[in-house]
Amino acid sequence: MKSKAFLLILLSFFLISCTDKQTKKEIKTHEAAAQMQTYINQIKTEREATLTRYVSSLPLEQKITQMFIENLEGCTNFRSYETVGAMTGTDDATPLVAGGYIFFSFNIAPDRTQMQSFTNSIRTYCDEYGIIQPYLCVDQEGGWVSRLKKLNPKLPSNDKVAQEFDVSQSYKLYCEQAAGMKELGFDMNLAPVVEVCTDDNKEFLDGRSFGNLSQVINYGRACINAYENNGIATVLKHFPGNTNTDPHTGLPEIKLSEAELLQSVESFRELVQYEPVAVLMSHARTTAIDNGVPACLSKVWVTDILRNQYGYEGLIFSDDIFMGALADNGYPPEVAAIRAVDAGIDCIMISEKRFAKAGKVLYQRALQDNAFARKIDEAVTRILKYKIEAGLFDEQKIR
């Protein structure tokens, strides 16, 4: 009996000793990992500080140009139609080039060769004038919102994808689209729509939603990963949603209770964790949260919820500030531009081919308001961080 007890004690001692040795090894492994993470964080902090200093040193007019996404002329050869002087009120004849360009159907060339030539002409033009390269984006959602339908393989609408493909098949489908877009010279897809389909928005979305919450999260994640893994930035839209009122002509009013409203945007909260490059705000007003203010002009929606509560660190886009939803309801483009920056928007979308007028308003406001100027610096820092990662801006230039 004593012998058995002795053996049990000896075995226990052996196990404890082994456990101690294993624990020490694990501790060393964890310490090494922690040291590596500390080093990575230090490098990241230093890079961000360097970029912040660079942005603060830029002329104000250069900062403001980075904050606009505008349309462009034709589909053959690029050139700027405005000068910096038109924005600053000076005689500066430097071409005015936006931070990004959105291509509509009339900007899509009839064949892939001409399309590549057009996008290459933008790169060449900016290089000649020493201008930071813009990102080039297009609405390639699928279904009836497919700007590249004549150039890329056919892309079904979101609801068709959810009905006819499993998640892994959808990933391959979007990878194929991304490869085609990259070859044409595009950097960004204004997709996917990740609004959950309901009776309140079904008519307006018209097949642009993947379906219910589970479908939106699963297929949305596959879509984000497919494009981002193949060099095409994604833009989740339209936060915090829409109704059956078309924002091109009217102002959508979402009348859900606060609990219902927050549940309706759960897809966005989940999907921003996969680090899409951007989120595009809708023009909708929500009765329960910041009542009366269009979401893209609402600090509550843009900064308090999306940026702070959801922890989203990427770019935040306004929707087109020339849409009737804003222009016809007391927010002409010049007013909307100011309100958007105040709310925390990084990139202001404007469907016109000129942005000097709206840019001039920001320029003048920043000269008079230091807090407003700081918001511009923060936005431009995020924009250039994306451009560095996308290969559109050489990080060595800021050192």
C-alpha cells in the first residue's frame, strides 16, 4: 500500500516536472511572439507618424484634391479640365486632379485594349505633372449594375449569386472579376451592397442584396476577400441602408425603432471586421438615430457608430452629393461637402466632371477653422495610407 502511494507521489512529481518544463517553453514562445508584436507595432507607429508629418506638410490645395472622387470625360484620353487656381482663387495653372475617379457607362471603352489605353493615359498624365495617382473605381456589382458587362465575364446579381452558387463558388466568381478589373487598370470596385433585403428596400435594391442577414454576411465576406486578395479594393454600401425611395430623386426615410435599426445594420458591423478598404454612406435619414440628418452628413452615423463603435479604420465615402436626395432637400453640393467633412467623411463623391467649386468651399473653411483643417489632415492620412498599400503612392516619398 505504501509502495503504491509512493509510486503515485513519484508519478505526480514527474507529471508536474514535465508540465513545468512545457510551461517554461510556452512562456518563452509567448515572450518571443510578444516581442515580435511589439516590434511590429513600433514600426507601424513610426510609419503612421511619418505619414502624418508628411500630410501636415502638404499644401492645403493638394490635401483637398485627395478628398474628392469625381467623374471624368469620355473613354479615350484623360486630361484635367480645371486648374488648382479655380479652387484656391489664385492664378495657379496646375491641373486639378481628384483623389479618385468613378467610371460610368459612357467612360467604358468598347474593347479591353482601348479601356487599358484610357486608364494608362490617366497614369501617364499624373506622372507628367507630378500628381499623386488617383484610384480608379467603377460600379461592378453584378446583374443590372455591371459597368464592365461588355469587357469582363458575365457577373450575376447578388441575389442570383446567393441562389445559384455556394460561398466557395462565389469566391471564385469574384476572383475572376477582380483579375479582369485589375488588367483593365481599375483599383476599386464600388461593391458589394451588403444591405439585408426587406420589404422596405426590396423594390429599390432590385436584386442587389444577397438576401437575409446570414446570406449577406457569408456571401459578402466571400466577395470582400476575393476582390481584396486580388488587388481590388471593396466598398461596402450603403450604410446604414435605404428604403424604396430612390435617393437619386428623393430622400429615403428609415422609420424603424432604434432596436430594429441597429439590428438592420448588423451585416455592416460584422463585415467591416474583414477590413474592406471603404464603406459608402447612404443619404437616408433615420428617425430613431440623429433624426432629420442624412446619414452621409451625420456625425452620429459616420463617426460615433461606424468609426468608433464598430472600430472601422478604413475610408468612409459619401454617396454622390449631387443626388436629388441632398440637393433638393436643403443640401446643395457646397453645403453638403462641408457637412460631410464635419461628420467624418474621408472621400466626397461627386458625379459631375468638375469639383473646384465644392473644393473651394472646403479650402476657404479650412483656412479659417483649425479644427476643420485637422479633420482634412486625418482624412488625407487615411487616403494616402490606402494609396501606399495599393501601390498608387511611393512610401519613400514621405521619408
